[in-house]
Amino acid sequence: MNLLTDKEIKKIKPTAKAQWVSDGGGLYIYVPSKSDVRGSVRYRWKYRYVDKETGKQVWYKGEIGFYPGTSLAEARKKRDELRSQVNPNKILEESERQNIRATIKTFGAVVELWYEEWKNTVVESTSDKEYQRIAAHIRTHENYNKLICDVTTEDIAKHLHALPTPTAHKIKSIYNKVFRYAEAMGYAKNSGGHPIPNPTPKETLIIHKKYKEKKYPGITDIEKLSELIRSINGYEYKLVRCALYFLMHCAVRGNDMRNLTWENIDWENKVITVTKTKNGRPLLIPMSTQVETMLIELKASRNDGFVVTEYVFHKEGDFKRPISNCTTNSALRRLGYDTKTEHTSHGFRTTFSSLCHEMWDKDSPYNYNIIEMQLDHTVGTGVSKIYNESTQIEARRKLMQNWSDFLDEIGYSKKAAA
């Protein structure tokens, strides 16, 4: 039955066409064509048998080896083993499936692997917060112990909808990062070895629970506010001093300040347009003369390097990246303020709201709606909100100018400083 010898195999040379030279019993040695040869010629052992279910000849999908690394005798031994099997390909496929199943990890196991690598790419405070979220909301959920290939979009959505909205968005981000990691590391496969899609819901989560905005501490005592103003005016770093000044005079959210670019400023009409707001609609901020002067001076300090698309409040030495969301709070702490209990960057909005309502709520030009509109709060009922598209810009202009004048009065007057 055996037809070949080592001497005969060595005499076989590549030709214009690939060759399949039989040794009998279904064993062949494959010799590539001249055009397929790259460097040394590699002779590959192949096995062919008749599938008893279909009656057709099929090639064995497994690897037997290359000649001469796998000798003629070894190839024949492997052929004899395969001939004793009813369907070698089915046995091979089942073996591969078992190997795959043995390597499939639980979602929780992949979470831990991801976290151990990810934590080295961020600052310790960030990794600590993520660890706390994992401990509180991932490890305690049933998805943690499921095989990663068995976690479905429905499973994740059910988990997220049981959480408060802000927390749900954080946990959704963890799901996304873990599944992207699983895909990169080869863990995102099912028992058949086929890749599984990322099941994290792609749509933005609907706000499924009523969420009351956190009240941030802010100074509302006028004497303490005058001390804060003088402290800010004496802060050594100009850009951070200007960022605090802007928050204090304009009462915007921190992200609104951070994302402001020079092209958002309409110098002619003295209006700043914040395009990326929490509510998704543009916010108009009339510039008081004090804010305008500050921005003009800040712009002049840029000299010839001024570019309108760059950030007004930027990272040190990098005009194309906004100032960190921690910078102004860090500055307040350096000035001696406890940002957890006394005053925080967001607390300037508390200061503005409390004092404006106290001083001007009943005064016609600055009634409740005008103040709330300047804070970018939704005003009115569901129907009135649809039809009320007025910006009340002139009334708000008077409000913001009077607010800046008030801050100047208590921050710079001799009486306030006494």
C-alpha cells in the first residue's frame, strides 16, 4: 500500500502546477507550484478520506505536519490513527469546541483582568472611583457570574435601569470598556469560537429615574462673599484667576466655562454663546463690562498666537485642550476653602441664584423666570416650554450687569474691605 520512499520524495521538484503525490491509504504529500514557492520548498502532509454520511471524499482539516520535520514514518502512523476514526473532522471540531469552552471566562473574570491593566493607565484617584463602582454595582450583580458570551443586551439594560441615572451611565461605560477589552484579548467568543458582538446598549440611556440635581455648597453670606472676591483677585495664576472670575460673574456650569472657545464670543453684540450645555440647547450670556474687560485682557495676553477655535480657558501650554475640571476647585482649596462643605466651583451658581432671588426676584426686570433662564434652568409647564422661545436677552443683560456691579461693590469698596 505504501508507495513512497524518502529518496523518491526528495526527487520531487516544484513544477508549474501544485502536486498531490499519493503514498496510499489517503495519505498525500503536497508540493506547491513554482509560483507559490517562497524561499525553501515546504512539503506538507495531507490526509483524505470518505465521509460515510455524504459518501464524498473530504480533506482532513487538522494538521499532520511538514516533511521532513514530520517524517514519512510519523505521517503514516498519524494516517493509520485517522483511518480508525469514523469521521476525523467531527472529532477534531468537537475537540476544538471543548478547548474553546475551557478558555471561556465569566464576565466577572474579564472585569478583573481589564481593571488590573486599565488602572495603570489613569491616576490613582480615578482608578479608586472605578474600583468602588465595580465593587458596589458589578460584583454584586448576577451578570458578574455569567459566562461573558451569555451576557445579553437585555441583561445589561435590566441592570442599568435598576440604578439611578448618573450611576447607570458610569456602569454602562464600564460594560463598554470591558467588552472592548474582551474583544481585543480574544475572550469575546461563544462556545463555537465565533466572535460575539458588544451587547452594551448603544442608544443613550433614557433618564429612567427622576434625578434631582445635587446642591453644591456656595457662599451666600455677603461678608464672606466679599472675602472670596478679594481672595480670587489675589490668586497668583492668571488663567485660573480668570476662570474663577468668569464662573463668579456669569454663574455658568463648570463644563460651560471649560468648553468655551474664542469664536463663541460675539464682541460686537457683547454676547457669549455656550453651544455645549447640559440641556442640549445654546445658552446666551450677556457680557457685563467687567467680564468683557477681563476677556479682552486675556485675549491680549495671547499676542500673535491667538486662534479663534482654541479654548479661552485652556490647559497650561496647550491651547487646544480645555482646562481640567479639577483646576478651579483645587484653586479654591489653595485659597483656604473647603469645597465639600463651604464653597465649590459649581457653588458660584448657588451664590448667584440665592442672592439674585433675594435681591431682585420681585423687581420687574429680573423676576424669577429671568434669573432661572440665565442659570439655564427649564422654566414653565410642558406646553409653555414649547411655545416660549424668547431669550429675554435685554432683561438678562441688565441682570448680569447689575450682578457684576454688585460683586464689584462688595469686593472692592472700602466699606466691604474694612
